[in-house]
Amino acid sequence: MSEPTISEENAPQCAVCSSKIVDLPTNRVIATENNGEVEYKHFCDAGCESSYHT
């Protein structure tokens, strides 16, 4: 098994289920602008991203 590219300690959390996202090939990121600042929402998979939008 290979080493993860990011440690669990530093990994982002899914915006829906709060799971740590470490080397998940299904993860998704949405970037939005809010008052001149870029905000990132991380999702562990398409299901969580879909839940966020509904």
C-alpha cells in the first residue's frame, strides 16, 4: 500500500459528512468567490456534493 499524498491531520473535511478526504479518487472541490475571497467546498463523492446542493 502506498503512502497518502496528504496526512489525515492536514486533509480537508467533506462539507456534508465531515469525513477527512485523504486520497479519495471520487473527491470533488467547488470554488466560489465571496467578497473577493475564494472559498473552497470539499466533498468526498458525488452523493455528498448532490446533498449539499439540495
